[in-house]
Amino acid sequence: MPGFFDGTNCMRVTVFGVGYVGLIQGAVLADVGHHVMCVDVDAAKVQSLQQGRIPIYEPGLEALVRQNQTTGRLEFTADAAAGVQHASIQIIAVGTPPAEDGAADLQHVMAVAETIGQHMDSAKIVVTKSTVPVGTADGIAARLTDVLERRNRTDLTFDVASNPEFLKEGSALADCMRPDRIILGTGNRKTEEVLRELYAPFNRNHDIVIVMDARSAELTKYAANGMLATKISFMNEMAGLAELLGADIEMVRHGIGSDPRIGYQFIYPGAGYGGSCFPKDVRALIRSADEVGFDAEIIKAVESRNRRQKTTLFAKIQKHFAGQLHGRTLAVWGLSFKPNTDDMREAPSRVLMEALWAAGARVQAFDPQAMPEARRIYGERPELMLCESKEAALAGADALVIVTEWSAFRAPDFDVVRQALKQPVIFDGRNMYEPARMRASGFTYYSVGRRA
């Protein structure tokens, strides 16, 4: 396979986009020996990465990036032409943010396709790693064809493949280094052969590569996130029912999770899902269904339930204080949408805090990683105090609200908590503590799907 190797068995790869997916995928590919060049239009971000500064928090990522920069296997550049010329494998990993109607915005994906077409002077395999609607690979191929025709370079050949990512924020490096499946969406035998070689270091113990057509691969990513979001929303719906029926949703979770057909993953009740994937992908899937005249009833209900679930903590707080929230102070533990990340996109904490502020309350918040992100989003405002520790957030607050299940919150000193609060009240959006113990410790304790 001439043109794909770097003089040895190492392959040359270009990754467009140094956001969450592109940076992690690039670093991991470099770590197994490939020569990776990451390209981004944000020159300031590229310069920061060249100096070893990582723009996101992901456990282990900073060390991995620096290690592979030192070996020369991982480079960062804002020079798109150099990136196209660097490798025959061009991975598109730019963002696909939601448009106003919920559809995935493909302008960045198509801009990369345009760039590749403008600068390519040899055969290329273009791989979409970004989460994109069904039919995007065909759209990229059409754009490349158009650009090459404008350049009078129809002699140049290319193929477009879909290779969706299945990373979980907070454990993305492990997911990338030890994937449970590698989806290759291509009908081209040579492309399949090249991509199998690219991912061979991750496919040693048993064959985890699944080959299908590009449209099926694109839908597989949306279907996977839609299924996981469905499990979460279903469990949250059962939690609401359990509270009214006097059942304990944690007991129910154990009861159904023991069924191997269901399993324990993604059936934890809570304050709703957030982040960069589930909310965006669920809406994009709904939009895709609408565009072909299909009524996606289940996935629409998932989105609706999650939207309501994010309001449940505020509803419990408002009910406890009989609607009298003006002038009160709430301690909030956890701002990121999940532990081990600083990502606050679509985070339940944002819905809660904004509702509290609208009701005239003040928030004292702490998060192990997301404080800078909260400051970036909300700036300096009198109704939000970002505290240096979880204990500092408690001082003089009317109640404690737990929104994110960071390990630092699992075993607090409840004597310290009780003494710091004006009232011994805890609203637990992640069911971190046992109700009986909390009652015995003198707390009024509200959780999800369990009687107060």
C-alpha cells in the first residue's frame, strides 16, 4: 500500500480538528507508532498545543500528548495544505454543532472536504470520525468531486469512509486504546484493507472490526447514542413513578440490572443526561427522521423526558422551601455534566442554577475541574460564587445540592456538612448516599426515585 506508510510499518495520518475527538484519536494513533499531524484553523489553539498546553480536561491526555510530541510522532499545525500533503489518510474530526432546528451543522465538515480537495495532489482516503447524519459520506464525495473538477484534476482518486467514534468523556483514552468495536463504513476493498492496517494495534486479541456500508455506519453512531439515552430516560421515568408509588428505584435498578438482557450500564437514575453527544445526537436523529417523513416517537419521548428531568431538582428545592427561594443561598456540588471532565455543555447544573437565579436565590458552587468553564460561561456575577473547596461552598448555605457524582463527594464528613449549613437539608441528584443513614445523621434528605 504505497503512500500510506512512513518508511516502516508506521502509517502517516492527518487529523482535521483538535477538539475532544480529534485530539484524543490523534494522540492514541501516535502512541501506537503512527506519524500523526493534527490540523486546526484556530492558530492560537494550535500554538498552545505545540507548547504542551491541553485545552480540555481528560485524565491522562496531557501526558500522552506531550510524550508523543517529544518522540516527533504527533504534530500540530494550522497549515491545512501541509496537513493534506502529509498523509494519504485524512481523518475529519471537526465539530458538528446543532443548528437551530436540531440538525447537525455540517459546515465545518464540508469546509474540510473543500480544503482536502483544493490541496490534494495524490490519492486520498477521507475518513469521517465526526458524528454526522446519514448520507454525509456521499455529500463529502460530491464536494470533493466538485472541487477536483474545478481544479481540472479529475485524474486524482479518493474514497470516503465512515469511522464513527464511541468515546465516553472521562474514560476516552481507555475507550480509544481498548475499543469494544471498530466500525468501518466502506464498500471499497482497498480502503477496508488500509483502515484495518491503521487499527491493527487495537485489534490484536480478537477481531473487533465490523465492516458495513457508510450509511449504516453513520446511523450506527446515532442509534448507539439514542439507545443509551433511552436507557437513561427510561430509568428516570421509572424513578418519578417510584417516588409516587413508595418504591425505591435503587432496589428496582438492582432487580432489573441483574438481568443480563438489561445489564447495569446506563440505568442509574439522576438529574438528566448532558454533554456534547447525547443531547445533540438525539435531536439530530429526530431531525433526520422528520426529513424523511418518519415519526420517531420513542426518541422524541427520550428528549422530552430528559428535558423535564433536568428540572426535578429545582422542583424539589422549591417545594421544600414552599416557593420562598428569594434571598436564599444553595451550595452546589458538581458543575460538569459527568465526573472526570470539565465539560458543562447541556449540564443539568446549568438548568438548576439558572432556575435558582430566576427565583432570586444565590449559588455557592464547587467542582473539581469545571470551575474555569463555569467562569467562562457565566463570568463574574453576584448570584454565583465559585468556591475553592466543597467545604467552602457549604458555608452559610440553606441547603446542599449534589448535581455531579464526583468521587470527592462520595464520603464527606457529614458533621462538617451539618454544621456549615443553616439547615441540615441535602438534595441529592445522583443518589450518592443511603437515606436511612442520612436520616440517622439528622438530615432532611431528598434523592431521585426514593421517598424523602
